[in-house]
Amino acid sequence: MAKSVDFHRKKLDNGLTVIHEQRKIPVVATASSVRFGAQYETEEIKGISHFIEHLVFKGTKKRKVDEIPREIEGKGGILNAFTGEEITCFWNKVPSKHFELSADIGIDLVTNPLFQKVPLERERKVILEEIKMYNDNPSTFVLEKIKEMLYEGPFNMSIAGTIKTVNGLSREKVVSTHNDIYTSNNMIFSAVGDVSWDSVLTQAKKFPKIKKEIKKVDIVLKNGEEIHKRKGIDQAHEVIGFHMPKLGDKKRYAAEVFDGILGGGMSSRLFQEVREKRGLCYSVKSNLEQSKDYSYEIIYVGTTKDKIQEIKKIVLKEVKKLKDLKLSDLNEAKERLIGLREISKEKSDSTMFDLLQEELGGDASNYYKYEENISKVNLADVQSLSKLKGSSFVALVPA
């Protein structure tokens, strides 16, 4: 870890994990997170993490629905939340002099939601519209579908759930799930900004001591292909996906380098080959989804209907060509990734999210070893990732 970084990580007696980085800029990002997301849900309750994320903002024992955002935004702050596969995170960012308020609201949201019946049913309608929005958006649609091709259910289902599953989530099930999951031993309290470690610990000790275990749901890999047709669209959307090394795997950082070379930015191989040299698309990009339990690479392209197979062949050919990757290209990719990480550190909330990701992978302090670990990636490890054991493909084309 860099000597200039003031970082702390501790597990308290109440089971809560606390992570903290102190900075001198007078802003603080704070998050109260639970180590539970869509990957832990069975098919019957798929979408419940996302539903709970929405519902906690509808009122707590201490605050009415309108008071929750007003207290943060009234101080010039930002308040938000997100649900992932392995985490549900409630975060805010405020001038650091308001840290105590920042922490109190985060703790209030995760420990004191009311889940009142009328607001719950109203928010159910909101989420159903959100699901329809994702389905209607062509690019979101294919990104959801590629996950269905890469994994068996229930993991392959949308984080938001389906119209059927969300309609089936009773208030009783929401309350019992919250009581079973939102316990101190399943939570992470994090803060990045101009606030002392002692102040962070003082707030962290306010979480009630409750310990319960989270049951895992099996994640089963597969590969498949689908082509969907839709009226009313002019552009074809396609995604190619394949499984990659997970966090904790010795090739974890090689996968990041691989992704950067393949589809990271305008200088990437796919951008240059598909867009610049051939003019086959406007948008071409890759993304690496990586956790301790799963990992996959996806390449998205927006193109014309008659070019989807040609582009698929180009993408897989470019992947295969990485077996001949040169050392100069590897070193350039490493420098780019290290530089991007340095730039992302400028924002306290970006650093906080990266720390959370590393904590979910095993230890938040690994965040500070990023440059060291990327630098260690060797040519053979990246080249070996070009030998795909299989791939998945999804396209949505004009009818």
C-alpha cells in the first residue's frame, strides 16, 4: 500500500466490516452496504434485493419519505443507491462537515425502513415500469439476454426481476427477507473523505448487533445463442460474451488487461478494426464483469442487420489474435489501466465503490496494490485468455 494513503479496515464486535480512507479535500462519500444482491435470490424471489433498495427510501422510523432526500440535498449533497449481483449499496456524498448526518441517514435506511403497504404497492408499479423500460431499450435488452445465454437460472435472470416475480413479492416476504439479511455481520460501512477514523468508528458502532447467515445459490455456467426480431427499430444490436477468470484467480488482472486491449477506448483493437477500418458501426465496446463468484466478458456492437454475423466473426478473430500479443502492446495496456485508475481516484465516491468491490472479493486493501498487480501481468497469461472454451451470442434485429 502506498505510504501516503491513510487507510483503515476493521471488523467490529457487532460483525460489521468498516473501511475508510481519509482525505484532505472537504468532501466525504459514505455508504451502508449489505453483502446481498440478485445472485443470492432464488427464482421465486428474483428482484427482491432491488425492490428493498427502492422501498427503504419510502420512509423510516425516523424520517418521512420527503425528509430522506431533503436532509442530504439540502446540504448540497448527493443521495443514491444501487443493487448488484452481490451487494445492495446505499450511499451519499456531502461536505465533510455533515458526515454525522451522512452516516445517520445511511444507518437509518438499512436498519429502520417501515415497508408500509400503500407506498410498497405504489413502488411495485414503479419497478414494473422500470422492467418494461429495460425490455423496450434495444441495447439493454441484448445485455440482459447475453447473461441468459452465459448462465443457467436463477443467476441468469435480471437483477430487477421479472413482471411475474415482482408481482409475487408480498410485503411479508419483503419484511422477512430484510430481517434475515440486513444484519450487522452482513454489512459494510465505508467512508472516503475528510473524516477521521475515530469518527467513522463512532458511527459504525451504532449499527445494532444482529448476526444471521446468507445462503448461497449455485451459479452454473453455459453457452448459447439467440437472435430476436423486433418491429420499429432501425439498428441491429449484438453482444458476444464469454467466461473469464474471477476475482481471486491468478489471472484476474490478466483479464483486465485483456479487456482493455480488446475493447477499452478508441485505441482498442475492436474500435479500430470494426469502426475505424471498416465503418461497420458507431458503437463498439467491451465490458468485464468480475466478482469472486463469477466473471464474464461482453462485447456490444450496434450495426446493420446484414452485418451481425460478419461482426461476430471479426470479434472472435480479434480475440484469437491476442495469442500473438506483443510485449509492447502489453506494456501500453498496463500503463493505460494504471492511468485510468489514478484518474478514477480523483472522486471519493469512485474510490469508495472500488474499495467495496475489493472487499467483496476478499480484502479492500487490495485496491491499493492495483498498480503492483497489473504490472506483474505477463504476456503468456493474457495470450492464454484468447483460447476460448466457448462463447455466447445474442442479437436483436429489425423485423
